[in-house]
Amino acid sequence: MAAEQGQIAEAHTPRHRALITGCAMLATLMQVIDSTIANVALPYMQGAMSASADEITWVLTSYVAASAVMTAPVGWMARRFGRKPLFIACLVGFTATSMMCGAAQTLTEMVLFRILQGVCGAAMVPLSQAVMLDIYSFEQRAQAMAIFGIGIMVGPIMGPTLGGWLTEHYNWRWVFYVNLPLGILAVSGLALFLPRGKAEHELRFDWLGFAMLAVGIGALQMMLDRGQDQDWFSSREIVTEAVLAGLGFYLFIVHMFTAEKPFLPRAAFRDRNFVASALILFSVGMMLLSTTALLSLYLQNLSNYPVETAGIALAPRGAGSMVSMLLASWLQKRIDARLIVAFGLVMLWWNLREMSGWTPDVSQFDLAVALTEQGFAMGFIFNPITVLAFVTLAPPLRGDGAALQNLSRNIGAAIGISVTSSSLVRDAQAVHSDLAGLITPFRRELQGAGPVARMLDPLSAHGSAMLDGIINRQAQIISYSNDFWLLSLVVVIPLLMLPLMRTHPPAPAAPAGGAGTPEAPAKA
């Protein structure tokens, strides 16, 4: 079949499979780590580039948004140019743009280079996933997706830890320079061991559909990033961006279902497992990267953690994810995968509700326990969902399916970071105003001749400044709490999607041939 060209044959186990897996996972780790490695270094970048708190988050959202836009056509590009040349070209471009990010001198340069880095890195995760789906047989797929899932889930969690250590001992620029040796290693391995598939040079690209999708995603991201500064829909700019976003997505959907050959295959959207999994991963993307970004700033700004300590404090999430990924791959052979996902979602909801009650003096033990639980829950969600998504999807659609899954996760991450960042600023301002209204010279605590009353006298410049600092700190604590509570509500979406998915019975024992085992039939 033409759609199968450029892919590794299903019934053939390639030589050096372990080395191909290692190189593919290294590429995956590079891409996903860079979505969060800059989190703990943001305060240092902010000072070096004279940026505001809202502007510096563009370093994160520009990368995620660019990755989201360029993830959609990955399946087409892999068929058109061949998977191996595309994979290597993306790795080279990603490594080069990482060096450019490390050398950036202004916020404009940094955002531009991060966009280019996101463009080059967008294909790396879906290509890695498609490669692993092809080189492992059906009965081995849960374990293969556990390995892949460890990279997807642990990468963003390891990012702040690695970024904090590099920033503390070297410089924030090293969070980008670290990609150079990893990129050289991954490129060398893939060039040597990944089989070269056939390219379909006659394929034509659906420029109109891609342009509409890019306009929709770009306008939505701009609206979310600049909404707080521009007072949302009282600004003509924000209204224009909202209209462009809605129009772009509407025209993209209409074009996809009416065009003769859209660049995203319509057949994938007829598969309810795949559509439900995309929505679930959208929600997981919102929660995973948003909590990482919030916690990095929370620990440094409110709990007064040094940058390296803040990074290390987030490490237990990675440990929890690794354990649950491996456990989930074992459990899927014995119980319904949907029950595993449901357990992980309920656990994550409980964890985020608990975090909404935190104060800056939360103990390191409680912090480690909560983050381990969160990582454990994320692993129970991601691994079974990735497997369920491809149970009923035809093998020729795997490349596009992997790209669309990562597109939904990236869009969710971009929206999650933007919404929580804007909500954090807006809530802090509103709560500050409410609390300040309660401070008057007539309060009993501020009357009398005691040391506290003299120190916090609102009629003196010193007392007024101290009161404002106390109020501002309390307002930030409450606004972080509101963000964690808001993220806990996102769990509702994937819980509603689970009953729509179909699962499969335990796979039959593999014959001596191994990789050519036919896939088990799906069941409702």
C-alpha cells in the first residue's frame, strides 16, 4: 500500500532494535525536556532580558505553540520525504536552534529562536512513537509504550531538576547548550541504525488546510498570552485575535471534511478510540506542564527555594511516573485499561485538590509525597491511553495518529500554561484589592503603642510598604491555590471520554515468528 511506504514493515523486526529504541527515546527526551527545562531559569532570564513576569512566559508558550502548529503535518512529511531523512533533519535543526537560544541577548531573539526550536522539534516525538509502534509487535506494544511514555512523562518532570542544577552551577544559557552532545549522539545513532523507508515524492501538500490550522492556533495563543496585558475583550486586539482563532479552526474543520485530500486523514477522526484519546491527552497536557510551571515559580518566589533546590524538589514526580508506567504495562494484560486510566484520573484530581490547600511553609516531606503521587497518577493515565488509541486505528494511519496525538497534547500544554499564567496575575490583583480594602487605621491590630502597631502603621511610609508586601504575598498564595483548584476541574473531561473507548482482550501468545502476530480484535 502506498500509505505504508516509508514505514518499517510490521512483520519484520529490524536489526539493532534496542539501539533504535535508545536513539528514538533520546530524541523524545530532548524535545519534551526543553518544554520545561527553562521553567526554573525564567527569573534569571527575566532579569537578563529586562522582561516582565507576563512577557517571560513567552519563552515557554512560543516553543509549545510552534511545536503544536508543526506537529499536524508530520505524518505527511514522513511519507513525502521519508521518515529517516526527516527525523535526522529535525534533530540537526533542533540542536542548532538550541545553541541559538543559548546565545540570545534579547527577549525578541529568544522568542524567535524558541519558535524555530519548536518548529524543528515538533516531528521528533511523533516520529519516535511511530517508529516504536512499527518495530514492536502487538503483544509487546504495552511495554514499548511504557518506555516511550517514560520519556514523554518524565522528560517534562526532569526538565526543572536539570535546569535548576545547570543554572545554579553554570548559567541559565546551559539549559539550551546541554542539547549539543545529546543531539550529536542521537543523530549518529539514527543515521547508522534506522532503516531507510521509501519516500512518496508525488504527494502534494494541503497548504490551505495547514494555513487555517496555523492561523487558528497562532491567534489563540496570542490571545491567551496578551489578554491579561490588554484587558481581554475590552481590547480591539484581543477581539481580533479571538475572531481569527475561531475562524481559523472553523475553516480548518470544514476544509478537512470537504477537501479531496486533506493533510490530516479523515479516517482517523472516524475512530472513536483515537478521538477520545486525543481529548484525554489534551487535558493531560494542560495539567502536566501547567503544574510544572506553577510549582517552579511557587517554590522559588514564595517558599524561597534556591533554583537548584527547586529543581531537585520536583524530581519525585519523575520517580512516581517511572514506577507507574511499568506497573500499568503489566496491569493492562490483566484488567481493563480504562479502569487503570480512571484510577489515575481520580488520583490526580485528589492530588491537585490537596495542592490547592498548600501554603509556602509546606514541608519537604509533604511536597515529595504529593509530587510522587502526581507522577504516579500521570503514568497510570498516559501509558494505557497511548495503547488504547492505536487498538482500533489502522496501521497505515499510525504516523498521522502519532502526530495528531502530540498535536492535541501540545495545544493543551500551550493553553494550560497561558490560562494559568493569566489567571495567576488576575487573581493576585483581585485578591490584593480585596485584602487591601480590609486594612484601615481603625483595625484593633493596628492601634495602640505596641511594636506590631508601630511597625505596620499604614499612615507611615515604612508601615505602608510592609503591609503592601504582606498583602501581596497572601494574594499570591491564594491565586496559586485557585490555579491548582482550576486544574483539578480539567480531570472531568477525560473521565467523560473513557466510556466511549473500546478495549481489547489479552493478546494471544506470540508464535515463534514474533513481530508478525495479528492484532487482537477490539471489544466494546
